[in-house]
Amino acid sequence: NQQIAALRKQIAALEDALNASEQRDRESNTKIADLGRRLNVALAQRVQELNRYRSDFFGRLREILSDRDNIRIVGDRFVFQSEVLFPTGSEEINDAGKVEMKKLADAIIELQKEI
């Protein structure tokens, strides 16, 4: 009888330990889910902020470059006519192309200071 009572006591202690462990597991899972939600909210805010900066950047750069005949604006890309940069049939950038690229770089650097 004493052995059975001792075994029952051990089983009860194990059940209590198991219940406590399961409760801690549920609490941990709740915390993990909450952290995941908070992280997703923070990430969405960052993405929105970066998109706004990107939009501001391209909008301002579009203004700066709008009077340039040799640059077409296509969506969020700025397209140079290849003849401006390269002599026909060459992969080497010409002097005029270097000047145009320098102007673009200067515009981007100036814009960076404003943003």
C-alpha cells in the first residue's frame, strides 16, 4: 500500500510538472505570436517609410532631370540614349557620355543632401 501511495504521489507530482510545463509552453507561444505581430507591424511601417522616401527621391530626381532631352523617364528608370554615352559599335563610354554621367551623379548627390 505504501508503494502504491508513493507511486501515486510521484504520478501526481509528474502531472503537476507536466501541467506547469504545458502552461509555460502556452505562455511562450502567446509571447512569440505577439512578438511576431509587433515585428510585422514595425516591418510594414519601415516598408511604407522606405517607399515614401523612394517616391520622394524619384519624384525630385525626375524634376531635376525633366528638362534634359537626352534622358527619358520610364517609370522609376532613367534611360539615356545609347548614342549619348557610346560611339556606334563601341563598348567604351565617350567623353560626352562621361560628362552626362557626371551631371547625373551630381544631381543625385545634390538630391541626397536635400533628402
